[in-house]
Amino acid sequence: MFKNKLVLFSFLCFSPLLFNIAVWAQPGKTIKTIVVDAGHGGHDGGATGQYENSLRSKEKDVTLAISKKLVAELKKQLPAVNVIPTRTSDIYQDPREKARIANENKGDLFLCIHADSGPLKTGRRQVGTRTVTRYKISYTGKGKKKKKIKTPYEVEEPVYEHFKIPLTIKGTSVYLFAAHKTSDKLKAIMKDVGEFEIETESDSTYSSFDINTPEGRTLAQIYAKRYQEKSDLIATIVNDEIDATGRPALGVNQRQTGIWVLQATNMPAILIETGFINNPEDERYLNSDAGQQELAEAITKAVIRYKTQLETQQTGAK
């Protein structure tokens, strides 16, 4: 372990390309462009309200409504920042298209809006009775003369109906790509063995490095680690701001199966599960203007705090 660290330290110190690694390895510590993604869309409706007496809402509609309010709030409170939505209408976008939009616009932060769900249990209850005819079987005679006699009689039997039981869990949770998926993030940065672009601290120009070289690969690994740390930072702040609203904040999570769109974006990225669409209280909240606006404002406050922290770190480093 120590030997590996020593080799890496020596490499970073003596490689001409990475002499200024402390500067080059850091994504720009300012937020110029934010990409807001409304999950699902078009033929992909996402989760739907399925419990008894639900609003039958679709995740794609909820995410679009919240995203529009979030974009508006970000533009209002951060007028100097370029805010780009991946979609503004009910269209389907392949995750690769979402990542392309974010990467081509050189986003500094990717916010993916979703609504959670979960498996619903099925309940059963009696709704009435019905009269059914049954038959009592008896026999007469013996041997070849034996005959079966069916005597009808009526009975009342219960009638049941089945229904979906709503979820009891509610609240907002934040996800980032799993730590063990850093290699996948690195693959996204590599862009299918293409060139790797980073923004320097000295100006806003982009410098290209060949990812096929050992130096470029090491740089990209450090860069991916930076994304992981910053994704965790913004996720934690979003969770704090959700908690401040009084709404259940379910913490920062890492999906062990990974989330492709978060791994394919060349920037810090988080996915916000705004609420459980199959919980009655959450579904009403997610469909209300007040709930959507509260979420938009909470996320915006988190982004402002995150931006301020990055800029404070930059000032302190000078």
C-alpha cells in the first residue's frame, strides 16, 4: 500500500505534464453552467400512482413540472449562471442524449430530478355476498341400478375485491454514483478513448490531454475522484436544505447498481428522488404547486451554498 503511494507521489512530482497537477486536476471552482434533467418523458412514463384512490400521476409529468420551477428559480437567484434543461416538454430522451447535452454544454453541475416508488402490496376485503347454487350428492339403488342424485341448494358466499396498498415511506432522498463505480465515471471522461478536456484555473480555455498516455490516465483518475467528492458535497447540502423545510430528508445514498446518466456526465452530478409517488401524502405534495416550488427553492438554496463553498475554497487557496 505504502509502496504504491510512493510510486504515485514520485510520478506526480517528476512528470513534466503533471508538474502543476494541483491546478490542472481540479475542475473549475466556479459554477458557470448548470444542467437540469427532468427524468423520463414521452413513452417512458416512469413510476405511476397505482395505490387505491391515487391521483394516477406519472413520474414524467411530476419531474417536468418540478424541473421547470427549478430552472426558473436558479435563473432568478443566479442570473449570471447559464441554466440548461435537458427537456422542456413531454419527449423521450435516451440517457446518452441527456449526457451529450450536459457534456457538450460543458456543464459544471448536473441535477437529475426523479420521483421514487416501490413495490406495492395487494390487499383484499369483502365487498358483499352473492347467492350461489351448490349440489348435494347422494345415491340410490345398488349395483348396476345405483344412481347418483344431485340435490341443489343455495348458499351465500362472500365477494372480495383486491386493491393496491399505498407505501408508508415518504420523503426526499439524494443519490450519486456508487463509489465502486468510479471506474465507469472514468470511462465517461475518457469518451471512448478520446481526448480528455479540463478547465484550467488560470482562464476559461480548455486544454486537451491524450487519455491514452499514463499521465493522462492518472490525471483523469484524479479528476474522477474530484467529481465524486463534489457530487457528495452538493448531495449533502441538498439533503440539509430539504431537511430545513420540515420535509423528511432520507439522506445521501449510493445505488450499488449505479445510475448510468450520473456516470456518463463529465461533471459533478446527483439524482434527487423528490418523493414517493405511491405514498398518498407525497403524491399530493409532488403534484401541488406549493410542493414543487418548495423543492425548487430548497435545491436552489443548496446550489447557492455549494457555489459559495467552491468560491470560498478558491479564494482561500490563493
